[in-house]
Amino acid sequence: MSLRILAAAALLVISQAAAAADPIVIKFSHVVAADTPKGKASEFFAKRAAELTGGKVKVEVYPNSTLYKDKEEMEALQIGAVQMLAPSLAKFGPLGVREFELFDLPFIFDSATELHKVTTGPVGKMLFTKLESKGVKGLAYWDNGFKVMSANRPLKMPDDYKGLKMRIQSSKVLEAQMRSVGALPQVMAFSEVYQALQTGVVDGTENPPSNLYTQKMYEVQKNVSITNHGYLGYAVITNKKFWDGLPADVRGQLEKAMEEATTYANKIAQEENDESMAKVKASGKSDVYTPTAQERLALKKAMIKVHKEMESRIGADTLREVYKETGFDPSKL
């Protein structure tokens, strides 16, 4: 063997060793602040991924829409520009998997216990299976919490919402929810909401308290009503081709890191929301109101018709499975 071939072979071995030493980089993009439950959970996952893989994987977290905005991030994942996202569950309807829209239904869950029966059970697994034809693999469901309403007028009874321009995520269910009480739904990227509220482009919005506080929306909303009418959660997803291409041992270690991050995310979500609401109250900038049982029931009765309206989109069978898991019977309202 000539010296030239030996040298080339030696260079190949060196380059392969260098390549083997390079960590697998996972770009994890999301649209909320780093100090929200999702922001903290994504950092927790990054830390545990590095530890459990012995440095073979480096997760780079990009919060607050620093890489992609709401409307851009799903396409970025599908083409491989990022490897991981944690979009809100409302994002999967526009992707073509309408069954996910069940999570947008008003008053579909009365507690986190009911919710987790669905996300950790057969319905949650079925939903993730439906993503795979889109080149997306579901890894976990992360809580943010139950939503409150905000506006520049008190929101106690359904009539109080009439005529208000209410910002929503892109979701046919959320559009129907706002229309059910006479509000005017306005689809808008999350990163643009504060300015829109400040300038009066929209009158109000719905958010879990952690988003309301960390995005400073309470500073430009005179009234907050603790309706807990709907749920906002996330699905941690990855590019299926990327995930399937990982070495089996690394994939197993990342699954373990995700399992731990999910436990952490769901534990802190309620704590963070409680703390955020306390800070909103303490600021004195918003008048925080807790509806009476009768007022909440009136809102529930006004909005519950959305379940029937959306049955053809979400699927009657899917809805029946959810009702079975939670014990909810809308006909008894």
C-alpha cells in the first residue's frame, strides 16, 4: 500500500473520530418566555438529555419566537430546520389532524386529573399516531394550564363578551367558542398580542395566568376573569425522520429525559400559574375577578353548544371516548 493511500486512510480515521466526538445537535424552538412552565421544562429536558447521553446530544433551546413565530415553526420542523417544538395543541388542526381540536373545546375538562386520563390514555396515543403521516412524531404532552379571560371591561356573564375583539390562536373551535358569547375572534401570532392589546387592535384575550403575566398582558388589560373555561397545553414533537435516524441507545436516553421533563413540566405548571395570578393581583394593574358558581355555569351553558357544532370536525367517536374517560355528559347541563 502506497504512503499516499496510508495517509488518506489515516486522515479518514481521524475525521471519523472527530465526527464521532461531535454531539448531535437538537434545535428546540418555542414561542413563549423562558420563565414559563414550557420554557423551564425545555431547559430541564436539555440538561437531562446532555447528562443521560453523556454529552452525545446537545439541545439548543430557542425561546420567545427567537427562531420562528407561531405560523412558521411547524413547517420549519417538517423540513428539518429545527428538530423539536412544543406547540400548543391548537396548532394541529391547521396541520390536518383535526382530532386535536378536542383540547380547544370550552369546558371539556374540569380538572387536571380528567385531562391526564385523556393525554396518557388511548386517546392521547391515537392522536400522536395520526401525526406520523405528516412527518411528525409526538413525544409528550405538557401542561400549561386552564385559561382566564381578560379585557378592558368586567367579564362576569356571557353578555359581557358581546362585541369584544378577542385574540385567539388559529382554531376553528376557538372561533366558535368566542362567537358563542357574541365576541369577535381575532387570529393573531402570540408574539404580537401585547402590542395589539396596548393599541386597541384587539380588546381582550384568553391565556393561562403564566402567559398573561410573563408577556405583561395584564399591564394593558383592566380586567381579568378567572373562568378556567378552557385548557392550554402543548405537545412536544420532533421531526420523525430525524428521530427514527438516531442511534437506538441515544433515542432511549432521550425518551427517558423527556419522561422526566414531562413529570417536571406538569408539576410546575399549576404552581407557576398560581404564582403568576398572585403577581397580577399584587400589581394592581388588573382587577381580578372570580366568577360565582352561577356565573360560571351561565358561561358553560352558553359555550357548551360548541361541542356539538365541532363534532363533525373532531369526530363523534373521539368525543365519545373523551366523555367516557372524563365522565362528562353535556346533555345534563
